Amino acid sequence: MALLELRNVRQQFGGIVALDDVTMDVPEGQIVGLIGPNGAGKTTAFNVITRLYDPNEGDVVFDGKSLLKVAPQNVIRRGIARTFQNNELFPTMTVLDNVLVGAHSTSRFKREGQVRREALEILELVEIGRYANAYAVGLPFGTRKRVELARALVARPRLLLLDEPAGGLNHEEVENLGAFIQRLRDELKLTVLLVEHHMNLVMRISDHVHVLNFGRMLASGPPSQVQRDPKVIEAYLGGEIDETESAAEAAQHAAELAQAQQEGEA
Ligand code: ATP
């Protein structure tokens, strides 16, 4: 059974239909990619799952139960944590204190010492233990992203929503990120839903990929199948002609898709 299911979800903003009859599932223990051109509805899907938005229609089911009655601040206690596209840390707090903010919602009945120990363990796990007492403000971008990840993980989620974890990272960091996400999944027994524009990364580590386009499900399947789906290639190339995406970005997506396909065939 899927850990998370979106069933016929519709999310409208005035005249804009950001999600239109979207049905998708995320099986337990898998890394599931959620891709699509700019404005396809990926972030909206995250916001619906985390209850920031109330969908106009449909249901979001987590572990067999609807989430629609759960208040946004309680989603984390159900076992769902997320990171954001824009690194959102408290700059004048230490790394450890930033992570403890994430523990606050789920650890009310634990002793403070225990919570701190767990936070330090998570910092070690995401390989930034040595920065525990550093202020967030001066840290390199890649390290700040790890802090944000640690803050999500310290709540001990079952489902981790990653919103563009490779965004802003350099080539080498992106290379390492894939194995890192897989290791987290294995060691923490996580299920991961991954929104990411780096097509190679998504295709390399996902067990399954869902593709959104203009708020609708365009394709869904294993990476090897999705990356050679003409509809998917067309959606990325189509972005060149009309949408907000720049020609360079669309071309980059198409090139990444083609390369991922080649690697898949090799
Ligand atoms: P990107 O890859 O650029 O992050 P995305 O796939 O995450 O894009 P969304 O941010 O979910 O796309 O946006 C889907 C559509 O919904 C877009 O047309 C966007 O302008 C619109 N939208 C999203 N959030 C809101 C909102 N709060 N109010 C109005 N329109 C919104």
C-alpha cells in the first residue's frame, strides 16, 4: 500500500488551476521523483500535502488516513517533514538551535538533553556535526541546506518532502547528493518525495517518477520509461516557446533529459 496518495486533487487560485484532477501515489520506502516544467504545480502539490493549502476537490491520504482534517502545524506529528526551495534558517542562531526548532513540534515529552543528543546525531548523519555551534549566517550555501535537512529529519518523519535539494549546489555537490539521499532513505527508513529540476539526479535515484504539466499528471512510471516518453520530452521543449521558463532553461532540461536517457541505455 502507498504511504501517501493524492486522489483527484484540484487546487485552484482564482482562475488558475494549479492542480487539476491529480492522482498519484508514493509507496513506502521508495524515492519518488516529482518533475515538470516551471509552473507545473510541483510546489503546490507539496503545499497541499503539508496542508498549507486546502484543495478544492479530492483527498490526500497518508498511511491510510485522510490528512484534510489535520491542521498544518500537526502534519509533522503525523510523520511528514519538508525542506523548502529557499533556504529558511534563523541566521543569528547556531546550527544546533536551528535544528532544535525542528524537534520542538514532536519532542514535547522528551527531556531537553535527549533532544539535543538526537539533534547532534542527526547533524553527524548529514555530515555537518562540526558546525553544531556555528552561527547559521556565515555558513556556505551547501552547508545551510544540510542544516535545513537536519531540521526536517530531527522530527523523525516517515515521509520526507525535498523541494529542489540540488538547487544552487555545484556540480560535485549534486553528484554526491544522490547517494546521500539514498543513504538517508536506507538508514532512516524514509520514504522520499523529491521535486527537482536536475533531471540526471532524479532519474538516477528515483524508483518511480511522476510528471506534472500545467497542473495535470502527464506521465508516471520508472525513470527509464518516463525519460523516453515523447509527451515528457515535448513538455520540456514546449516550455521554450510560451511559458515563463527561459529558452536556456528549457534547452537545459531537454539536454539533461536526453543525457539521462543515454546513461539509462548505457
Ligand atoms: P517551479 O518549478 O517554477 O517551482 P512548480 O511546478 O512548483 O514551478 P507551482 O509553484 O506549484 O509550480 O505553480 C503552479 C501554478 O500555480 C503557477 O501558475 C503559479 O503561478 C500558480 N500558483 C502557485 N501558488 C499560487 C498562489 N499562492 N496564488 C496564486 N497562484 C499560485
